[in-house]
Amino acid sequence: MGKKMKDWLRFAVCYWHTWRGNGADIFGLGGSIKRPWDGDDMEAALTRVDVHFEFCQKLGIEYYCFHDRDVSPEGASVPETEAMFDQVADKLAAKQAEHEAKGVPRE
């Protein structure tokens, strides 16, 4: 109908499923996928941001989405958790400014 597919649909990379999922089966089978950026610490979270934007750029995908706050680790307290989320969010925003990808948080 004279339009490109991206004009009809917004393809997005789902952050959790792409970078945090381990291939586990919801019916009980454990996952087996291990990646160099796995981990629940800030270093791993910040590395995933770099990996994510490189991936989106290579595939030409302009959008991504994430669940709630799964882009950053849990802290020992609510203020610590929020501070870690803010640090990752700042890096996501800086990378969005560099690249074509745009974050689309799920509600």
C-alpha cells in the first residue's frame, strides 16, 4: 500500500526478554543461556546498555521497551534501588541521544 513496514508497525527490542531472560521454560525447565553481561550488579546493568544499543543499531531497530524497572538491579533499600535505576536511566537517555533507538516504557 505504498508504505514501508516501519510506517505501519513499531518493531521494538524487549529489554527483559532479549538481555535478561535465560531461556527458562515457564513450566519448570531451567534456562541455559549465559551471557558475558549477565549479573545483578551495576557493572552488568551498565554493560547491557552498551550491548543493547549496539544490537539495535546493527539491526536498524528504532524502539525498545522494558518492564517497570528491569533495566537496573535491586539495592539494599528503596533509595539505593532508585539511585541505581536513575544511573542506568541516565545512561539509557545518553545512548538514545547518540543513536536512533527510542525507549518505550510499558505500562
